[in-house]
Amino acid sequence: MNLRKILRQEKPLIISIIFALLFIALVMPYVWKSPYIEHVSFAVLDEDNSALSRKITELVKTNNYVDVNYYPSSEDDLEKAIKKGKVYGGLIIPKDFSKDVALKKTPDCLVVVDGSNVMVGGNALNGCATVLSTLSAGTELKILEGSGMNPTSAQTSLGSFTAVDRAVYEPTGGYTPRMMYALMIMLVQQIMLINFVMPLFTERKKYFIRGSKKENIENIKDILVRIAVVFVSCIIISFGALLIVGKMRGLPLRGNIFVYIVLMILFMLDCLGISIAISAFAKSGTIIRWIYYMLSTTITFFSGAAYPFYMMPDWLSKIAHAIIPMANLSMAFKALNLKGVGFSILMPDIMNGVKYMIFWLPVGIALYVLSIFIEKKKLNNKSGNTENLVTE
């Protein structure tokens, strides 16, 4: 067992780990360079053409969420513009809107958004709704004052308090901190499952089948050293990649590095267990790779990073936690880096990861040993049949 030889043999894998993780670190922050989706192409249909409706239009135009660049002539025209992708939404101010406001009839403005793109359409809706709610309160205040009520009483009648929102840990609410930690973990999971463990154990199975006891012991030692090399490489490279994103795009890294190392080791042990179990049945990794790549997006959604577990059916959440390594620890990595929490807060996630490892690692090894025993028995039977034929 030569460490230098193993490092040389695993060099292509280590280079691929560096390339994959650094590619994500260097490219994705530019994809998500803005913390918000702003300047969404937007339309305004003003059927009232009053001083109030024109004021609404001007205020909507000053909102950063939308970019008013189209003025349709009718609702059908607006619908066609949204359908063609010319705009992602529009505001319809109905006829006699200003008159109805003056008569306290509480008329409605209609905000139409393209529901086929929830992120773009949702931001346009939020931006427009903010402007309208602010203007509505101001208009109501002016109406009350115009009816003879003194300003203090008018202000009091609108409400006794206001609410102010404040996002903690990540005030910008950008996409980089939301997804970067999950992307790193997803890549490490893919590397462990598809690019390292399964190819290694599938290829080494034939040596275990034909090798002597002494050769098998050396084979096990060699595998353990390779696992240690890849574990250390993934920890160093993944943390280095996050540091690069932190330097370039201000990605928060508030947690303790020791906690990060513990989480990463536990996560890779989880990946190791399920990978060995799959390797016990896989004669070739090609089909497994094909299935994994085809389901990779689904696996990411089931990890809890993109969609919360409490919104899933209970049975689906349990299946995800039982099968997918990411499902147990992806949120722990996010909480560690964004909130800077320690073991006491992360303990439920850590225990889920430990339970996963305690189940899959022994099961994976047992299945792998069983598959070797079965293959060895088949080989011995085949050799015995061949000897009998030669004797006859």
C-alpha cells in the first residue's frame, strides 16, 4: 500500500472534484449576481385616464421590481402580450376608478401576472401590490381629511399600528446564499456516489472474488486509504470553494470550521453506506449513473433545501430521509453557515445523519460481502463442473 501511488491513481478524480466545485463557486454567483429579480417587463392599462390613475402609473414606474415598458389598448391586448412573453404582467386600472374612489365605493385595480414563471411573476406581483397598498392608504387618508376630519383623527382611524419587516441572518434574501450550500452538498453527494464509491467497489469486487485472504486484507486497506484521501479532498476543496464565493459575493460563512468538518465527514459516510449497498447489485455503473443523472433534479428537490419537508406528505418526507443522504444534512449545512449555530442546535439533523449511517453502512457492507460470497460460490461451482467434464 503506497500512499503516493494511490494519490497518483486518484489524481483524475481529485482534479474533477476541484473543477466541479470551483466551477460552481466561480460561475453560479454571477448567474445569481442580483439578490432580487428586478426590472420585470410590465404593462399598465389605464382605462380611467384620471389624475389618480396617472399617479398610480407613475408610482409603479418608480418601483424597482417592475419596468413599465408597454401600454396596451385593451385587456385582450394585454393578455396577448403576456402570452407572447412581451411582458410578465400588467396592471389594469378600470374606467371611473377615480370617481368611485371619491364616492368611497372601494374600486379594485387588477394585477395580472404570468403564472408560468413563478419567480418573475411573483416578484412583479409583490412590487405592484406594495405600491398599490401604500397609495391606497394615502388616498384613504386624504379622503377622510377632505370630509372634514382633522389629520390626527384621520390617521388614527386608519389603524393603530404599522408592521415593519426585517430579514435576519441574510438580509438581502439573495439566491446565492439560498442555494450555494445545497449545490455544494449535491455535488459532493454525486461525486461520492457516482464518481468514486460505486466505480471503486464495482471494480474491486472481482479482486475480492478471486483473491486470497491476504490479498483481500491488502485490498481492504487500499480501499480505506482511498476513501480517506477522497474524504480529505472533498472537505478541503468544498470549504475552499465556499471561501471563494464568500470573498467574491459575500457568501456568509459564520459557522465553526470544526462543526463543518464533522458534518461533512458524517455526510460522506452516509453517501458511502448507500453507495456500497448499490454496488452490491450493480455489475456496471453505467445504468446507475444514467438513472442518477436523470433523477438528480428530483433528488435536489427532495433534499429540503429547495422545498421544505413540512410541505411534503409525511410518507414522502420519510422516504426521502431514508434514501437520500442530502435530505438529512443539507439544512444543517445551511443553518451552520448562515446562522453560525453549533452542535446543540444542529443535533436533530446530526442524529438523523447518524441513524442513516448506522443503518446503511452495515447494510451496505453486508450486502456487498453477500454478493461476493454468491459470486464466489457461482465461480466455484462453474470450476467444479469444468473439472468434472475434463475428467469424463
